[in-house]
Amino acid sequence: MSSPKKIFGTDGVRGTANVEPVTAETALKLGRAAAHVFKNLESQSRGRGKHKIVIGKDTRLSGYMLENAISSGILSMGVDVLFIGPLPTPGVAYVTRSLRADAGIVITASHNPYEDNGIKFFGADGYKLDDKIENKIEELVFSGEIEKVRPTAGEIGKAVRIDDALGRYIEFAKSSFPRGLTLEGLRVVVDCGHGAAYKSTPSVLHELGAEVIVYGHRPDGTNINKDCGSMHPAQMCHKVAEHQAHLGIAHDGDADRVLLCDENGKLIDGDDIMAIAALEMLAEKTLAEKTLVATVMSNAGLEAAIKSAGGKMLRTAVGDKNVIDEMLRGGYNFGGEQSGHLIFRDYGTTGDGLVAALQILRIVKAKGVPLSQLAKCWTRFPQLVTNVKVREKKPFEQLAGVNQLVADAEKELAAQGGRLLLRYSGTEPKARLLVEGSDAATLKSWSQKICGAIEKQIGV
């Protein structure tokens, strides 16, 4: 298949809603292709009757359009659809397994602004699709191979709405928290980012006994991720101080991420969460193979802390799918990203912001110490991450002087135990530069030089 016809990115299909490939027309074709692939993976459906595919979504306005289009495609192939409405991405993965469906689809653009949308697929096991299956779906969208597959009469699929999907996910999330423990006595600020967690996270915390102060829980289709949630955590940090809360929790639009805030208003990111949880799991002897899986973006101080506690840290390329794939390969049970994707595989199959928050709340309650104290378990190396908006993703070696600047920077940073990582975002038109080392001024200087060279040539 030629490259212009490639529609899957690093995390499903994503782009501006109603512009290719995120159009109703392509969504319908994706529905037909996905239904055909999943129907033929197993000749017998996992439940009774026809094969079934779960469809969930976040709170974007364009979700209605895409939901109807993709479901029409699925139904036209003789596969049933189970609508579960707005639910966090990990909730869709869980409900797919819970309902014995043959696949799950979530319509979301995650942390992107509301005008974007996307389509992500889960297999029957709740894990993101194998690349081979994804490639087959993509191939069928363009090949016309299934154009004549047209079930008729009673062979056409039917759609039903599942009313208890939210309740199923709430009970699942609560099951990751110890039965003998409650959150009584804790005041928690929650910023749902006007996204898919606007009901689930507050409900779970209430039911576990916390006093919950909720923000970002009034989605209107256009305010998802807008100046709130984990993409803009300053609001959460401010509200924690204002309400004298014990901690804060902020999600992105589909709630597969979480960032926290301690009682002093200080942000606690994915690296902090991984340090706290992994060190606790090492102490409890519950960290499989004594190994944490993180990405190249995680701070070197995290690796040093894990090593000093007798564990090890493996790094993958950026993307929670890469983290999960490595976890599955090695039989590891905990991994994540600095951005707040945390995968506790003892409880779920994908990043889950609510489950991750509950694991930290468990440690706070069990130890009886504030979050700020827990976060002192490791020392962060100075790190600077800079994003440059670009109009095209031209190979860096084709940009004048950039490779030489990178080589010079790497040489100087290596001498102080640091490192450099330059890459393009897989989901946005941005170049990302990470520099890490012992001297903050050196990091700033190299960041300005390299990003300046990129911006001058392909910047927006």
C-alpha cells in the first residue's frame, strides 16, 4: 500500500475531525474493515449470537458523527454494535473484556484539542491491536477487497446501548484498591478536563470515602482539554492550595493519563508516580522481575533510584503501546510514561489514569504520610523538554546544521552524565527536544540553539 494511504499513526487514527482521514466516510470504511477482520479472526463469536464490537467515546462534539458512521460500517458487515457512550479509554478496554465482545473501539483524540478526533482499536483481550491486524484493517479500507461482502435481511447487525457500562468500570476501578482501606479523611481536588472521566473518577473517590472537589466535569462538546485537566495542570495545583486539599488529580480527555499535585501545590508527574509506585512494589516484592518499563523521555534520576533499590529500568520508544508491548514480552507488571500514562498490568490492559491515582492514594493512606513526603524518594536530574511547532516533518539530517548541533550537544552532555533526544511527535505537528544533564544553564543554551535552527527552517 502506498504511503499516502496510510491512516494509522502511533495511536490509532487521529487528526482534525471531518478532514481526512477522520471523516464519516473513512470511519464507515474503517468500521466495515474492522468488522470483517475481527469476524474472521475467530469464526465463533466470544458471546452468544453474532460477533460484537463495543464502541465508546470521549466528550467531543464530533464523536456523534464518527460513532454513527463507524457503527454503520460494522452493522453492514453483519456484526453487532454495543454502544457504551462516554467512558475513559481504559473503561472501553475493560468493558470489551467484561461483555465478551470480539473487539472494542474508542473514539477519542486523547489530549488533543476538541476540533481533533481519532479512532483507537482494542482486541478481545483489551490490549491495543497488533500491528499486523492494524495493517490488515488499513489495507481493506483502500483495497476494495470487501466491497461485495454485503449481508442482507437477518444477517445485518443490530446495535444496542449498554446502560451499565459506567457502573461496570467504576466497580472495576474500585477493585484495584484494597478492600480494607478507605479514603476517609482525605480531601481531593479532581480536574476531569471536561473529558470522559467526568463521572467515573469523582464517583469512585466518593464511594471510597474521600471528600471530593470536582472541576472540569461539565463537558459541552467543545471544552475538552481546554485550559484544564492534565494538559493544563496549573488549575489543579491552584485549586489544591485554594481548598487546602491533601492532593489533586488531573486527567486528559480520555483519562488514560493522570498527573497529581501534592498538598503544597507542587506538580507530581508520571516519573514521580513511577518512582513512588515502583519503589513501593520493590519493597513489597510485587514488582515483576524487579523491573520498571519506561520510555526514553523518563528522567535519568528515576533509573538511578530504581537501581539503588535493587531493581532495573528498561526504556522503550515513546508511546504507551511500546511500553505495553515490552511489558508483555518480558512479563513485567508496571510501566509508564513521564506524561502520565501508567500501566498497572495486575489490574488492566492499558494506561488508566484512575487506577494509577488509586495506587498512589493507597500508599498515601497505608503509610499515613503526605504525597510531598512520598515524592522525596528520588532525585530528579535537570531536564528540559522543548516543543517546536512545524509545518512539515522533514528528516533532521536534511535541516542545515541541526545534526552537527546535536552531535556537539551530545558530546558536552555525555561528559556530565546527561543525554539528548530529538524526535518528531507521532500525534502532533511538533518536533520535541529533550536535553538532560547536571547543569541547567547548559541545557537551556543547547535547547535554544537546536530548536532555533529547526524553527528557522520548518517552524510554523
